[in-house]
Amino acid sequence: MAAISFQSVSKAYPSPKSSKAGASNGTFLALDSVSLEIEEGEFFGLLGPNGAGKTTMISVLAGLTRATSGSVRVLGHDVQTDFAQARRSLGVVPQELVFDPFFNVRELLRIQSGYFGIRNNGAWIDELLENLGLTDKANANMRQLSGGMKRRVLVAQALVHKPPVIVLDEPTAGVDVELRQTLWQFIAKLNREGHTVLLTTHYLEEAEALCGRIAMLKTGRIVALDKTSDLLKAASSNVLRFKVDAELPKALADKARITGRIVQFPANDALEVEHYLAAVREAGLVAQDVEIRKADLEDVFLDVMAQNKGSTHGVGGAA
Amino acid sequence: MNGWQTLLYKESLRFWKVAFQTIAGPVLTAMLYLLIFGHALEDHVKVYDTVSYTAFLVPGLAMMSLLQNAFANSSSSLIMSKVMGNLVFLLLTPLSYVHWFVAYVGASVLRGVVVGVGVFVVSAFFTTFSFAAPLWIIVFALMGAALMGTLGLIAGLWAEKFDQLAAFQNFVVMPMTFLSGVFYSIHSLPPFWQGVSHFNPFFYMIDGFRFGFFGVSDVSPWLSFSVVGATLLVVSGVALHLLRTGYKIRS
């Protein structure tokens, strides 16, 4: 049985008046007939630019939003008709840094356990606090915690009922290196113990390192879906990377990915490498720190997004 | 504790943690009304022959405080959770709409009753009162608090900003409580306003509640019971419908 199953799921929102995008009848499609199966025990990545529909997918999965058509199941439980079982199976870490200012960390976790009908959850709560580095904050009020600490509490809240399926919606946005490492170690451990993990992130390095399979979403459609290793293999090209001190001529710049001083070109063989370096020299520029590296997930991602530029329908606003 | 009991506990703990503001404050306000109106009107107003004006005032003030605080509890809790975004933790749980209803209204009833009892305890220092029909007192206190807790639930779901909720409180709840006969018997009103008062459900809550103390009232307690009960049923139906359809909380 699939841990998570989307079957032709669409979600239409009324169009904001300012937006010209969208279907003719005043709605735009945040999700356009998305079908996806995630097997039990997978570590699955859901990638896409802002507004692609990632959070809408998670909201539909969590029952926060109702799909316009199609059905979504968690471990076989329909999220609408069998919502209680579906929600028991699901632990969701929301993207927004929200908290309840009336309670301290331990009270919050006890209350959250109680909502799921779990009594005497102290041992598991202690383990969560320990693993997320929150033990010494257990009696602190939520208002006193830093952003990173609040993020850890969100993760703990999502896990109080030991859900077999864990959903993390950009859990590392604005989070320091230390927490990212602690968090991923803990989530990877849970994944090894059999929990299914669905992750959305803009940090493609993290997705490449952690996810066994990846789906890429754009304007509400899945535009790529494969094992991470196969996605990387399919890209197979190398990347020529160097630094320049001045601006590239437009003809060259159009083909390059430019981040500040760093310029990168996809280059499959020595001939292409020579071609680009010669073009840079002819423009009167000096390429410094030249290196050739293997394409990574970011290259694949940009490639996939560029290929699907022709998409005509509306862009979802629920990032 | 199971799910809805936890939510009831959490909603009660929420106001209890700020009891100075949610309980002591309203009791103090009621005491100020009692001192000032009692002092100013004691010798001028006689509602029932056997009852002093201050003693007449106490049940009305207690009921008014109970109603306002029952409303405030569910409405402010919901609007805060919505504005702060932490309602999501509740939306992710397996609790059903009936569970939500019972827990939010239950906590409102609890706060209303605590405040109402507080008003009596403090006013016992200023006046004495009788308990002619205690069962009616309990019935109207519970029904009134439940009705206002439910109205607060609806207002909290509907409002998107704090000022919308304040408008509901200032333009609906406050006028209806003040015009319900807390400070007077509607028999002292001109016939037109007497007639209008009969369309105000708050009037029946206060009048029925007061019957429990003095054994006299403007209308029969059974009529008050029927009107308040019917209103409670209608309002509960609306609230349950809104929760079931996820009005403004599940898109």
C-alpha cells in the first residue's frame, strides 16, 4: 500500500482580480490533475519554484484545504471521508513559524499528544526534546524562544503521535547549520526506522543528499518524477565553472548561470569547454578559478524548469 | 484524556493562565456598576416591593458578566489562533467538528460561570440575596453561557481581524445585554420599548435567571426557558454547520 497517494488531484482557487493568469472562468489552478504515489519507507522530495503548488499539495494532504477534484489517501485512508485515521497517520511540520503564546514547550507537546488521545506520552516527549536539542528549553514559554528553537518545537509537535508518515514543508528555511544537521540526522533516523518522509525544500543540496526519489512541480503540474540518481544520470553533462570580474557579453550571458562573479556553463565535452573559454577570452575577460564539475540537482532542476517554460496556465500563489 | 477533553482542558487553561484579566477584571467591572448604580438609584427605583434595588441589580449584573465572558472566551481564543496561525495544530488533529464545538463552548461556559460566581461572592459583602428557585438559576446560567459561547464561536470563525470581532461585541452583544433589563424591569419602560424588549433573547436569559432568586419575574420562567432553549438550538445548529463545512478555516 502506498504511504501517500494522489489521484488526479486538482485544486482551483478564485482568481485574484489583479491576476490575468488562469482559466477563463475566473479561477486558477494551483494543482492541475496531479497523480503521485509515495511508497512506505521512502524519503521523497517535492521540489519546485515558489508558487508551484507544493504547499497546496501538502495542505490537501493534511486536510487543511479540500481538493476541487481527485482523491488523496494516507496509508489507504481517504483524507476527507476517513480523515481521523488519515490525520493520525500523518505528522506535518508547517512552513510558517507559528506558535501558541500561552504555553511552554512541554505543555504544548502534552496538549498536542492529548488531541490524538495519547496519555502518558512523557517518555516519547523526552526523547523528542533530547533529539531536537530542546531539553533545557522544556519549561520555556514559546515567546521566549528564538526562531530556530521555535522551528524545533514545530518538528516536535508534528511527531508527538509517532506518525508513520512525516511531512516537512521547508523545515530548514532560515535555520542555522547546526539545527539543519541535528534535524536531518533525526529525520534520517526516523526514516531508517520505517517512517515515510515527504520533504519540500529550496535547498537542492539537501534534497540530493537525503531523498531517494524526487518530483518536480511547476505551475501545479508534475514535470519530472524519478529516482534522484536517475535524474542526475539523465542530466549527465558536466559544468564548466569559473569567475570573471566584468560583465559577460549578452550572447554568452544568455547561456550561462550567473551568481555574482561565478559563471557556469553546461559543457558535455572538451570541445564545448574550449569554445566557452575562447569566447570569454575574445570578449577581453579573464576566467579565474576554472573548474569542471559534475552536474548536480540544481542543474537538473534549472534544466527541467527551463524546458517547461511554455506552460500557459496560471501560477499558484500559495507558496 | 481523550481528544476533545484535551481541547476543553487547553481552552480552560488558556483563560485560567491570565485569570487576572479574564476573571478578576470582569468581576471588578461588575462591582463598579453595583456600587455606582446601587448608590445612585437605591432610593429612587423600586422594581419589586420586597426587593431592594441593589439586591435586584446583583443577579442581572452577574448574568451580564457571565454572558459577556462566555462570548469573549470562544471568540477571542479563535480569532487569536487564526491571526497567529496556530490554529493549524488543531486543524491537523483527528478531532471532529462536534469535538470542537463541545470543547470551545464548554470552556466558555466554565469561564462564564466562574465570573458569574465571582460577582456573587464579592457582592455578598454589599447586600444579601435569596435563592427562591436554585434550579432555575443553574439552568439559565448554563443555557445563557452555552448560548453566548456558541455565538462567540460563530463570531470567532467569521471575524478575520480583531476589529471585526470588536464591532460584533460593541454593536450586537453590548446593546442587547444593556437593553435586556439588567438595570431595570421592562415594566418600567414605555409600551413600545416593552414590546421591542420581548424580541431580545437576552431579556429572557436575565429575567429567567432573576426568577430563580426572587420568585418573581416579568414573564413566566417557562416562557424564558423556551425562548432561550430555542435560540440555543438554532445558534448551535449554525455553529455546527460552520464547523462541519470548515467555514473560513479549511479552504
